[in-house]
Amino acid sequence: MNKTPLAALVLVLAAPAGAQEYRRQQAQAAEQAYKDLQVRNSEMRAGEAAKASGRALDATLVVMNDGPEAGGRVTRFLEENKIDVLLATQAEAVKTGVVNGRTAILISDALPAHPRVYAPLIASEAAKKIYADMPASGERSYMIGATAARAFAELGGEFNKLPAIDGDAVPAVKEIVSAWAGGAEAAVEELAKRDGVPTIPDLRQKAADPKATEELNAADKRFVAFLIDERDARVEALKH
């Protein structure tokens, strides 16, 4: 097909004027037909890719929902709060928006269509709402990242191979879950610096009154309970 314009040009130059015009038009029509075919093929491939991504997203939510731990907690929270999970064309790997009047977690349709990619992104975004009542702190950032990391591990994700996931490089997932692979104390400090927030002990030192101190003590207890709950899962996940 790439030779069609050149072949048409040779015929045009060799023919009488009227025939030249006719053949020029025929050559243009052939070239346009070729371009149209390429567009249709591209659209078909895009349509098939969209279907594959949709199937992968559905499978992700089913597998997460079947899990009794982090994945199951996330999907139950989404269902109870009527939060949809949808694919979208966007620059961000994941974000929260409103679609048809409902809150939705939006996953980039450009990401590799793998449950191990989608699950930690969904969990991370949901965890921002689950722990929204925690004070902005390194501890809250840790809880968000740890929830994503556990969802990744529950689907067989391998931390030592990141950013590779099922043969594709996905830096967005590594960024979300990698802090979990270190110790919790170090991760809290690292995440506090990354997000520009204090830690709970920092906040407690600056608490203005007994009520604020009491609230921070409650948040700290909640964080400790979170660490106890995740301990066995974390040890098991990081063996691999």
C-alpha cells in the first residue's frame, strides 16, 4: 500500500489531461480509503483494549471483595458509601471524581490491565476516605499506603519485583506501596517528609489543650491497633 501514491503518480504523468485528472482522483480515493482503514483498525484495537481493561477491573473488584482482609474491607467501604470504580482517560494513575452525580474512584485506562495494578490503586484512594478522620500525619499516610500494599500482596503482588507487575512497569504502584517494605517507624518518618505533615508525637507536643491531646492519644491508639492488625500479613507478604 505504501507504493500506491507513487504508482498513481506515474500513471498520472503518462496519461492525457482528462485521464490524468480521473486517475489523480482515483489515487486520492485509494489513499483516503487506506487511511480510513487504518483509523478503523486503530479504533477496533482501542475498543478491544477497553473491553479487556473493563474485564480486568471487574475481576479485580470481585477478587478483592472475596478477601476477608484489606481488599474486602475496601470493597465493603466502597459499597456502603456508594462509591463507584471506573476507568477514565486521565493523566493521573488514580483519582477521585464525580460521575453522574456519584463519587467515583477513577483509574487511568492507559495502565496495564492487571488486577495487581488496579487493586492497590483502588485501595489507596479508598483508604484516603477510610482514614480521613485521622489527623494529617505520617501515621495516616502510612495507613493509606499500607492498605494499598496489603491489597497488592493479597493478590500475589511481589514487592521485590516492583515496578514490574506481570511484565509491565507500573511506577505509580511502586510509589504507593514501597514504603511498607521498610519498618513502620522509618516509613512514618519518610512519609511525613514526603507529604509535608508532622507525626502524631509532633502534634502532641504542640497540642493547645487537654481535648486536643486526648484526640491525638486516641489517634495514636488507633494507629497502634492498625499495626497489630497488619503485623502477620506484613511479615508473610515480605517473605516473597
